[in-house]
Amino acid sequence: MHVAIIMDGNGRWATRRGLPRTEGHRAGAEAVRRTVEAAPALGIDTLTLYAFSSDNWKRPSLEVRTLMELFRLYLQKESERCAREGVKLSVIGRRDRLETSLRASVDAAESRTANGKKLWLRIAVDYSGRDAISTAFKSPASDAGAAIGPDVDLLIRTGGERRLSDFLLWESAYAELLFTDTFWPDFGGADLAAALTDFRQRDRRFGGLTGLSGVAA
Ligand code: FPP
């Protein structure tokens, strides 16, 4: 089961507490840890997190720098634990605009965790769904899978907005969508479990009819 999450609401979480937005991102990194820890026991084998969209470069440079530093620290600090716990870490999105030190941390984390079988954790950084689709179309057939990942079963967006913001556009063709007002830094294992309970009550028909196995009548 593939769950994808648009982690929104860090800034508002911080502002409501009278804190700088960057503190919201720090708290958001803790929510990432909690969510990754909870995922395997809930039957999730692939988890894709939207950490930084290609449009997020428009944000103030302090915020961008803080986010990049948080990603680097996360990859450095968590990759050993991920390797121990059977979590395979991948970063999706463009790499050419990332700083050399972050690129090195991405490479190291990916190779250190390459054998993980329990959970595939994909972190989207400098990611654009439209770019991923156009890259896949321009690539030789053997490479197309690098830009396009597995189909999403459940797409969650925290923070109250109801849009896809250029995330996994192709892969979400038949995803179930779940929007919650909870700000990302408040999200945790119980919220993920509740989202999966909701998902399991949905009737996924993939364009067919309930109860038919797809055989033409
Ligand atoms: C959206 O909230 C969130 C982001 C653009 C950044 C997400 C980053 C993290 C959760 C931090 C760490 C991530 C990892 C993978 C270690 P927003 O800032 O747009 O919130 P707002 O809508 O309230 O302003």
C-alpha cells in the first residue's frame, strides 16, 4: 500500500504560537519521524512525503536554507536508523539545483539504506509532478520508471487546503484523497491510523462497478 502525504501547515502552526515559520519546519521534521515509525505496522510499504516543491524556491532564502539544512540533517541522522529498521530511503525530484553537501547526503543515505525491505520511504525534494511526467516521456523506455513511481493508494494533505500542488499527478490517477485540517507538526501515528481506517471504508472501483471483477458482462 502506497501512502503519499502533502505535509502542509508548518508555517501556520508556528505563527499561531508566535514562533518563526522555521520553527514550524523543525517541528514538522519530528512529525516525519513519528509518521515513518508508525507506517509499517499500519500495512504501508511505500510512503512518499512532499518536503519541497519546485515552486518552493520562491520562498524567502532563510526559509529555503533552513529547509535544506533540515533535510540534510534528517538524512544524516536518520539513515543509520533507517538501515537498521529495514527502511529504504530514496529522494525524488531534481538533484541538479541542490547544494553539493545535500546531494552527498542523499547519495550516502540512499546507498546506506538500499537493502531495506520493510518500508520504502520516498522524500520529494525540488519535485514537480509535471516535470516528472515530461522527464519520463523524454527518457528511454528503460529509464521512464525513474521519474514515475508506483501508483498512490491514499493521498493525504494536512493543513486544511484541498489541492494537489503538482504532487504525484500521474501516480495519483486513482488515489483516494483525504484532507485534514490538522497542521503537519501535530500529525502522528494516531492520525495516520485514522486516515487508513477511512481509506479502508472506501469503495475503490477504478472506473468499474462495485462487485464486478472487470469481466465484460
Ligand atoms: C508546507 O508547510 C511544508 C513545507 C513546504 C516543508 C515540509 C518540510 C518539513 C515537514 C520539514 C522536514 C522534512 C523532512 C523530510 C525532514 P507550509 O510552510 O507551506 O505551511 P503554511 O501553509 O502554514 O505556511
